Amino acid sequence: MYKKIDAACEYIRSKFDKKIDIAIVLGSGLGPLADEIENPLELDYADIPYFPVPTLAGHAGKLIIGTIGDKTVVAMKGRFHYYEGHDMEIVQLGIRVFQRLGIEKVILTNACGGIREDLVPGSIMIIRDHIGLFCPSVLRGENYDEFGPRFKDMTEVYSKAAGNVARKVAAENGIEITDGVYAYFPGPMYESPAEILAYRALGADAVGMSTVPEAIAARHGGQTTLGISLITNRAAGLGNAELSHAEVVEIANKAEKNLVTLVKGVITQW
Ligand code: HPA
């Protein structure tokens, strides 16, 4: 793992060696957020040692480094999902590389299904906490002592202070947001209606197939995380249509404008 992190970092540093303030991971259909980055330097995953090339629609495979306001940012356009067949070592690779590059703040975005009644397509939810009971641990196996301890506290995986910045930006721009609990489902099939009822009983407000492994790795490595979910559909059995990835990407693209304003505002004010 250290070998992979070092090799990827060395390549990135050879292309860009200044301090980066914030890393952003872009969810399904949220790639256009990266268009907001000024003076962008694009690095193809294919050229970054050990970075796999994403396998699905709605996910490009690029790191984009540049500025938003007075902040230097890096965006992962395309993330590594467990359901693609990657080990958790690869799922968390981007986050570990960001840690090694000295980046202290991370914004994780995703597209997900709404379970709570008010979470309808287009809603934006700040992640308050997560349920990762069905997520294989990214910290299993050898502990990466240089990053964090063997047994790490998980009481504030998602920074309350960062959530407050997001609420302030949303209020200033007339964007409606709420917060809630994001539950991880390994996928790649969507959940069954019975699984959604089970998740609801467990306290989940929304469900998706990413973010939790990365958030745990970020917390383990001492980063401050803001999690933002875009609800693209009612979760299985709660709406009246079958779920499809095309619909997820379509709704994500439509709701993009508010999300771009929110994320840009957070980056400048955080
Ligand atoms: N379930 C899981 N992942 C998702 C969903 C969903 O309903 N929508 C978008 N990603």
C-alpha cells in the first residue's frame, strides 16, 4: 500500500508541487463541478501509477488540479468503487494519496437514493453520520501507522463545523439543504424494497454505494470531511419507477447548478 501511495504521489508532485488546500471527490453525474476549477491541470488516471481507470458511465478518470477563489483544489473526477471489484486498498487510494500530499480537508460528494420522506430527487443532504455495517472495513489488515492509529474514533467522521459552513453558504444563496444519515450498500445492484425498509428501521435517511470507505480512511488519516449527497431517486420500493443509472446521471446533471454554487461557496469560505 505504501508503495502504491508513494508512486502515485511522486507522479502527481512531478506535475504539481504546490500546497493543495482541499480535495473533492465527485459522485456519479457530478463531474461538471470540475469545470469550475480555474487554470486546470488534468492528470489522466491511466498515467498515475496504480490508479485504475473507472469502468462506468458518468465517471471519467481524471484528477483536476487548479484554483477556486483563493484556494488550491484537486478534484477526483471518477472514484474507485468496491462494486467494480477493487479491494478496499484501491477504494481508499485517492484519499491516502491526498493525505500524503498534506491535504487536510476533503469534500466527498455522491448521488444516492432518498429513504426519508422529504428526500426527493434533486434534494441536497449534508451527511451528518453514516451506517457502514455492510461495508467491509478499509482499516482491516495491517494498520497504516503513519496515517493513524489501529483503533480510531468515529464519532465525528463528518465535520460539524464544515456542515455549518455549508448551511451558511446555502442560506446565502437561497439553496434548500437538509442533513441526514447516509447508509452504505455494496451494490452494484440497487437495494431490494425490503432492504430499504430495513435500512429505514436502522435510522438511514439515504442510501448509496460509495463515500463511507473514503470517509473512514479520511477520518483515520486525520482529515476533516464534508459529505454532500445529491438525492437522484426515491430508494427502491418508495417511488413508482424502476431504478436506473441513466436516471441517476440525468437527475444529477439537472441538479448540478445548486450543487456547484454550494461546493464553490464552501471552498471559498471553509
Ligand atoms: N441506491 C444506491 N445507490 C444509489 C441510488 C440508490 O437508490 N441512487 C443513486 N445511487
